[in-house]
Amino acid sequence: MRYRTFGLLAWRPSALGFGAMRLPLLHAGRRQARVGVDRVDRDAATEMLHYAVDHGVNYVDTAYNYHGGASEAWLGQALQGGYRERVMVATKLPAWECATRADFERLFSQQLERLQLPAVDFYLLHSLVESTWRKVRDLGVLEWAEGALADGRIGHFGFSFHDRYEAFEEIVNASDLWTFCQIQLNYMDTDHQAGLRGLRWAASKGLGVIVMEPVRGGQLAKAPPRIQRLWDEAPVRRSPAEWALQWVWHQPEVSVVLSGMSTLEQVKENVAAAGRSGPGTLTEGELALVGRVRDTYRELAQVDCTGCGYCAPCPNGVDVAHILELVNDTAIYDDLERERQNYSWIGAGARADRCTACGECEERCPQHLAVAEWMQRADRLLGGGSS
């Protein structure tokens, strides 16, 4: 395992962090956003975590809402037997669930109980956009966090972010309590949200920067023929997923790269890739190749969806993220018949024609997609609908 720097902290984080958002499931459907508390395959997930820690991973990330609350509960159990002492634990406060100042303490206490911990090493305000930031700010979240830092229940305080760059600067500048931040970054999203500009600016302010979605919700692990032909030109052979990871690790300002892994094989592959990583690892020729892949993907994909699952649950039961994935797969892989078959396997109550354009998912979407419009298009494309 390779280790990196973390802002102004003396601690050295592993290049790879273990993300507990896409754990293996029992009798799983394709989307983690649909799972309930009893759907996490705890034995398989624990084997994955222990392998990662035994091979040098020292940062584990979860959140209040991952797997309907089951992620935190699983992690509390999986860290027994000496593993807790070998990792830093991070979890997140669901800002959208906070209506009063009392909710900060209520939710945090519930998280500590799930995790079976008296304190967490890193605590984040989850998935901030300008509106949720201003809401929790005005409710007094910074004052509450200052107290939790003082009494030792939080080791370091930060936030994860999904909004415009200008909002990112506003949040960073709002407090001296921040030790770190978490942003979305991959070679497709260099100018999206905080982007490379935000990465470099936050690092210059002394913050540790954690990167999520390095493989863009798994999209960049896929290699349609046109993309694979480009990767095959490289003198150093890597899987498409490793190319994506190595591009993020190439950035010297990155502290930790989170990967939401679903199988032991993925853990093994990513641990091995992390051992080959480092700032400035890619050559100029390899960076140029990544740029060509980026341009080609942009020509193929139609919807800027990462499959993060924040659109769920839909009040009408629509499986938004899965449907958008099928729309993109239709464009990227040019196999409409297959994607129509995949669409037919979605329950009738979860298909695009159930969308009423209520707008709830659009408010939560980190990518600010016009979801209702895409549901109409998806119904016509995949279901033959007339809406």
C-alpha cells in the first residue's frame, strides 16, 4: 500500500479508502439505493473489509443513509476483533434530515450507537449543496460541531460536496473548523462541481481532500469496444477501472481515493492498483490517452448520471438511477434490444411512466439533471411509451 498526505495533519492515509456505500447484498437487485437493513451480505462485506485493512487500507467511510442504515451497523460489527484500532472511521450527518438543532445530536448519537463507538475519527456534513449548507449553518451546526470536537466525540470535522464551485468556496471559507472535504472527481468530471480547481484550492488552504466517484459510479470500469481500442494503445496495460483510479492518484493534492467496492475481487484489484499509485505516476503520453478516452466517452454518453442513488426513494417508486443507466448503456453499447429487455425486468411500478414530474429527485440530484424529462425520453426509448 502507498500512503499520502492529509492536509495539515501528521497522519498518513492509505491511497485507497474503503467506501461502504455499495456493499455486497443478499438476493440483491442492481441498485444499492433499494436495499433494506436485512440485505447486506455481512459475511462477504466483512471479508472484503478485513482483506483491505490487512493489506494496508486505513480509512473507512460510511454514512447515516447508506444501505438504509445497515452500513453503519455492519461496520460497527465488522471492526470488532482488533480492526477498529487499525483504521480511521468516517461517517456523515444527513443534512437534509435536520429540521432543528436538536437533530444534530439525535442523529449523531444514533450513529455512534450503530457503530458501537464512543467517537468517530472523521465526521462530515453529507452531500452539501448551497441550500442545505445554509439551512444547517443557520441552525447552528458549526457551534454543535465545535462542542463535539471539544468533548472528543469527533476527531476531525469536514463536509462532502455536490454543487457549484462558488458554493464550495463559500463553505470552505465559512469556518476554521474544517480539517478536510470530500469531492467528486474523475477524469470525466474535471470541471464539474468542485473539480480540479476546487481540489487544488482546498489543498492550498491546508485541507485534506478525499475523492469520491473516481470511477464515476462504475461507469468508467466499462469499456465499450471504441473505448477499449484506445486503452489497448497504451504500452502499460491497465483495466479501465485502474486507469480511472490512477488518474486521480496522479493528482498530488488528493489525500484519499474512496472506492465503493461490491466484491472481494474488486478489493484485491484496487489494493493492488493502489500499490502502484503515486503523484505524477502517469506519463504525458498516458495523460494524453486519458484525454482521448474522455472525449470519446463524451461523444457516446447521453445522461450525466453517476448512479449515486441520491434520487431515491422516489415517492412514486420510479427506479430513476437504474433507468438512466439503461439510457446511457443504450447509447454507449449500441444494443437497444438488450436494454429494452433489461428495462422489462424492472417492476411495472418502478418504470419511467410512473414519473409524475414532482421534482423531488431533481432537488436531490447532485448532477442537477432534468430527471422528469429524461423519464419521458426513457419511456419512449425503452418502453415504447407515448408520454
